[in-house]
Amino acid sequence: MGLVKISEPMHDNLRVASAALGRSINAQAEHWMRIGMMGELNPELNYGELCRLLIQDEIRADAEVVALPQKAQA
């Protein structure tokens, strides 16, 4: 595991977001990094779709999560 230096303003943003979302500061930073990386690789997807992909990957990794309902087809 390595260390990552971030600015004080970004750390303040992490602290606020992690408290609001019930995550540790490190978990919030990792979430933002994963979403950012996935967003760069999949620019056509919105935030909700990226989160759905993360959840589906977790389910495939044998997490104990009930399958999510499929998005309604238009």
C-alpha cells in the first residue's frame, strides 16, 4: 500500500463527503478514484450507471448481496 499526497482542500472535501455518506476518509477517496477511473474508461456512462457496474462486479465476486432489479426498458 502506498501513500498519496492530496491538497488540504481535497482532504476537507473527503472529510465532509465521508461523514455524509458513512464512509471512512480512505473509503471515500477510493470510491472517488474508482468512479473517476471508470468514468474515463466509459465516458458514455453516467454516475448511476458507473455505480451499478461497481455493484454488479461486487455481486460477481461472490458478495452476499441480492441481485439488483434490471433497469426498466423504455
